[in-house]
Amino acid sequence: MLTRVAVLSDIHGALPALEAVLAEPDVATPEKIVLTGDIAAGPQPVEVLDLLTGLGDRACWVRGNADRELVEARAGRGTPFEVSNWAAGQLREDQVARLAALPLTVTLEIAGLGPVLFCHATPRDDEEVVLVDTRTARWTEVFTDLPEEVTTIVCGHTHMPFTRLADRRLVVNPGSVGMPYGGPGAYWALLGPGVQLRRTRFDVDAACARVAAESGFPDAAGWADEYLRSRNSDIDALTVFGPLDGR
């Protein structure tokens, strides 16, 4: 059984934000770091994947929709996102193979929480939308067929941190490391024996300048300005995502 687990979601190829989180003592010391998807689709995909691969067995990887889409784009099926299409072309073959092999879910036993299921969007789909204000019936639906003993689910996908009870299960979204909605900083979570939502602050000006200078993505400066500065608020994001959760 694990005593403490750090959860990093939606890194989206943002190397300075990832480095800031990995420097946190509470990320450096837990037995496991779980990556709940959308890892590399961004302006520094190769560098982010290399850094995470260097964590070895401490890192536990879960597939996000953007990871799947990078593999598909590499195979000639493009995505609607310019940065994803560009990132797919940057990856080495070993990196594409790693992303292609990622599981939809992983379950780990964590002290104080029991069996915890990690996924990207929902346990059954890597791009389904559930939000902090999603109706209870929707939560019940997406939890269909989960083992009864799994009473904590950790997801990502919508880039907004929250914890809530839903149909007797605790749902945790750590927020996004690289594309936060709601305020600058890199968001993540620490599990065991309870749940702590964390935000790591870093020099956003320096991070934006670095992404613009180091990335080969043509609009790297614009990407960094929008996402590392968190130009999109949580209200903006909920307005866009709300209709997608079946409400």
C-alpha cells in the first residue's frame, strides 16, 4: 500500500510548469507520481516526455485524449489543434510507442483512501466531460460497472481543480499543470491519507519567455501567453464545457 501519491494532470508539453512542480518536496518524496493524461500535446513535447521518462518506475502513466490524438496524428489522422499536429511531428518513435501503450485507467491502493482509480476524463472514456457541478445522475452513469470497493476516483481533462462527493464516491480533479483555467500556477494534488489540492507558483514571465525561445512551435509565444498566464477563467471554461456533460 502506498502512503503518499502526487498526481499531475494535463501537463500539455509545458516544461517550465512541470519542472516547477517536480521541484516541490511533496512531489519529490512520494513513492509514486501519477500522470493522469494529456502529457505532451503542447510546445515542448519531447522535453516533457524525456523528463518524465527519467522518473522511471516512480511515474505511473495514464492515457489522455490528447495523448491518443498525438498517436493518431502521427499516423496521418490530424487533430483540430495546431499545437497537437505540430507536437506529433516532433516525437521520436519510442515516445510515440510509449503514448500508444498507455492504459485508460490505473488503480492503486493508497493509505487512508483504499483502492483509488485514476483516469483522464472518466473511467470509461478519455474525453467524456464531468464537472464540479455535473448532476448526480451523470456521475452515477459514468461510474457504472466500477468495482464497489473503489470509492475514490481521480480524473483530469477539464483543467479545473475540485473535490466533491458523487454517488457516495469521492471525485478529485487536480487541475492542470500546463494549461490551468482559473489563475496562473501549476495545479496538482497530493493523496494519502487524505486529499490536498495544491498550486505551485512560478515566474510566469520567465516561463513564457523560455517557451517562446526554446520551442519550435510557430505560435509558441502566443500559446504560452494564453495558457501559462491562464487567460481563461474557470467561469469561461465552465461555460464552454457545461453543455458537454449532458446537462
